[in-house]
Amino acid sequence: MSSSGALFGCDIGFCSECGALLPEPVHGRLVSCRLCSHSMQAKRYEQQEEHSRVVFNKYDHDKENQKKVEILKADGPLVDRKCSSCGHEGMTYYTQQTRSVDEGQTVFYCCPNCRAQEKEDS
């Protein structure tokens, strides 16, 4: 425990009693922790500058969509449909809304034998 009686030695934006994030101080008022109700004077924050930075990781939508499609191809239900590439009887399928909402879904078929793909607009 420090000489000030605080349980935590932490940055100014955090409660010294429980470590929770404090709300923004309002000039001339008390700043109260929403978790433990510990209060301190807002003047403690005078002349303090706050700097923050948000970093977003690059998200590869194409890679994620490809993963979903591969899973759907492998796990889709089997229907009685003959593969036009290898002649195998039975193909898996999945549906996706690729056109406007007032039109039917697109059905994608995949041959489990040769992995050939076919699509049908319904």
C-alpha cells in the first residue's frame, strides 16, 4: 500500500481503490468510481493531457468468405444430382443470397468426388 492510502499504483484514469476505469471528470466536481464508489477531486485532473490511439488489424474479408465457402462445400447436405464433370451421382449444396432480396437464392453445388462446382439461380 502506498503512503497515500491507495491500494493500486495506477494511471490517473483508473480508480486507485479497485483499478476500474474512471468516467471523464467534470470541471469542479468529484470523480466517482462506478464500481466501488470511491471519490476524488476533479482538480486532480487539471493540466493533464490524455492521448489515445486505436489500431485496427487489417481484416481479410476474402479469406474469411473463402473459409466459409469451403466449410459449406464440405459439410453441405447431399442431393440427387449428377455431376456434369465426372458423372458422380450425388452433390452437396449450399444456398446464398447473391442477388437482390426480391429474387430467389443462388444454389451452389459441389461434387464430393472431383470438387467441381455448379450454380443454379432459383
